[in-house]
Amino acid sequence: MTKLNPMRTLCQIPLKKLLPLLLGVLASVAVFFLWQQLTINEELHINQLIQQEADAIQLQLNQELTTRIQGLQRIANRWQASGGTARELWEADTTAYINNFSGYQAIEWVDSNFKVRWVIPVVGNEAVQNQDLSQERRHLITLRLARDLNQVILTANISLAQGGQGFITTIPIFVGDRFDGFIVGVFRFQSLFDSVLRVSSGYKVAIYERDKLIYRQPGLTTESGYRKTVFIRAYGADWRVEVFPTPEFISKTKSFLSSIV
């Protein structure tokens, strides 16, 4: 019995009959590679959008933190320029500042013996009035460091006397060679970030100090697998900001890109 040679048989088929088959194979291959490229482009586009949002949040948080610390510095500078500030004037000035800039738990004047003498607002901060900060080791180290270096010092995450977790910004006051204490800004993480964070629709944010979670927006989920990370290091802060797209954002973006195809 004679064996059939597939190649010979194929060669005997007229080219016009093979052409549709070849074109179909080529079209399938082209569609496959096009789909692969579109999938890659889709992933790149989504990641670019998340990175843009993360960069905007990083810039925003750096600016907001800087604005509030510079405000504290201006209060200290006025004290230094006038050789001291009367209590009534200091309280009026500080109250106006807190009313214009959200996010503060309190602004305090701490005297040269490390005792809290004045605090604005009083309501909600009764626990710190006349508090001796030298009795708490972390406060004592921060105050001494700020005084000895004559520079702004931010604490790491601490438990606030007023309740909750936050940090303290300490600015030393010198009138000539005379040490007049500190202007201290107290910030609760939850209140600060709730008031200054402006996150675009479709994203959620979590903030860490090293590996400790210090802030998380309600409704945040990580199921999409997408995230971008940026860092806030102004004035010695060491915060890691993680930005997540919502599942709805991912679904909407992919649907939009698919519709273009």
C-alpha cells in the first residue's frame, strides 16, 4: 500500500485554496500579539495613573506639613523679635492661626523648665495644662535635642496625653542668649490627615511610620493587587504612604480601555 506524503499532498493543493487558511492563521497570530500588547499597555496605563496620584499626594502632604511647621516658626520668631510675647497677644495670635489652618490638636508654649504654661485651644487639652514634660523620657530627649541644636525636631509616633496617636513638633525660642522655652505643635494623626488629605475619587490611602500603621482611610481594600508607595521626609518625618486604587476604579479603567479596542 502506498503511503501518502503530507508535504507532497499539501503542495498539490492549489495556492488559491491555501491562501484563506494562511491568512486566517496570520490573522489569528496578529490578533494574539495585538491583544498581548494591549494588555501590557493597559497595565502600564493603570500603574501610571496610580503613580500620578501617589506623586500628587506626596507633594500635597509635604506642603501641608511644611506650612504648619513654618506657622509655628513664625510664632516663635515673633516672640524672639519682640523679646517675648504677652499671653493675651500670644493666645489671640495662636487662636487665629489654628482657625485658619486645620490639623492641630494644640499649640503650646513650654517654658525653659519644660513645663506646659499656655495651650490653645484649652478645650480638649486640659490634660496637658501645667504638665511637666521632663517627667516623660521621650519628651525630655526631644526637648533637650531641640534646645541644644537650636532646630526644629519632630517626634516619632507617640501616645498623646490628650488621647490617640500622633507626633509633636518642637521649636526652641532664644532671645539673644536667653533660652525662653519652646513653641510646641501637637498633632493627632487621624485629625491631621483627615483634614489635609485630598485624595482623588477612585483611590484610598494608608500611611505608615516605618512598619506601624498610623492612618488608614475607610473602605480601603488591597484585592486589586495594585499599589504605589511614596515617602514623606520633611523636617525629619519618616512616613510611608501607600496608594491603592479601588476595585471600581480598576474595573472602570479596564472597561474604558477595552471599549477603545
